[in-house]
Amino acid sequence: MSTSLIYHRDRMLALGVDTSESVGSVALYDGGRLADERRMDGPLRHAEQLFPLIDQILYENGVQKGQVGLVCANRGPGSFTGLRIGLSSVMGFCQVSGAALVGVDGIGAYRARVADKKRVWVIVASRRDVCYVQSFAGDRARGPIRRSHRLEVVETLRDEAREATLIGSAAAEIGEALQGNPQIRVAPDEMNRASALWIAALGWSEQPVDQLWEIEPLYV
């Protein structure tokens, strides 16, 4: 890893990769001056579309692979297969290009989108009727990430009977089940999908690691 990536962030270009959910995405970010994202054109196409999508976004922005100084990857929680494909791919990209690599908490990437400083629930779709859930009081997590049945999440929110903002790929469905409850708010649709641009922005603010093998998927 080039130490210039740490000490000269104003000249660093970050590539974001998110393969945690059914539809993957890639993004380019440089601290605010460049913020561009591409999404796969269908679900579960990570293996066939990830590298072509990276090539596309680099080409369309006039960027060479060697100009990418930092790769930010969603490390989960999420799809076992999707995370494995994404992380193995970005590790290979970094080994070839010399870019640094940082793993970003996908739940944290959703939480960062909500300005609400009160109670926030991040609810990410998993298989069937199961989802990944973590609730926050302000910026503080109220407990670990857990896998829960969607009906269980609905019942917990009903029992708590407190104001809460829901965000994540399963938030709309949970919010619909709680329709009519004035204490429950659901984030706008465009905020409720996995985004490599948010992964890149959060990774940008973290210290890059210098050993690629330290990045491991987060399974719950």
C-alpha cells in the first residue's frame, strides 16, 4: 500500500463495491468532487457483472485502474455468496493495482443516511422472511446485529410503542405491516437499497488497512 493514500487524501480516488444484497453496485468517490454510481441490471449477477461494471465506471469517468488509491467494500451482513464474490474480487483488484482496501459495515452505511438522532432501526432483507436488524439510539447501537423473522420485528416495534425511523431493504415491508402507526416512519425508497456510493463515502473516512487478508465477511 502506498503511504501517500493516507497522508494525501485530497489526491485519493476511491472505488466502492457493494455485493451484499441481490442487486450489486460500484461507485467512484473522491471526497465529494466525484460521486458516481452504477448498478447491476438484475439480481444475483455479481459474478458475471462486477468486473465489467467496474471497467465501465472507470472508462466513463476517464479513470485508469492505477489511479484508484482506495477500494471500499461492503463486508456485510448480507448474502454469503455475494459477499464472498465481492471481497475476493476486490482483494484481487487491490493486489494488482496496489490500492488500499477497507471493509465497511453495511448496517452502518444505512444508519449514516438518516439524519434523525433519535431511534433508528436498520432492517436489511435476507432470505425468505428473515432480515438482519440493528436498532440505534442516536448513533449508539442498542445491541448487536441479529437475524430475525420479519413478524418478530413487527411485534417488537409494536410492543416498544416508541417513535422510530426504519431504513434498509426490508424497511418498507415492515413499515407497511405497521401502517397506521403514527410513531413509525420509513425512509424514502431511494435510501432503502444497498449503495456502493455510501460504502465508498464511509470507507473514505476510515483508515485503510495495509494487509488485504484482514478483511473478512460479516455473517450473522
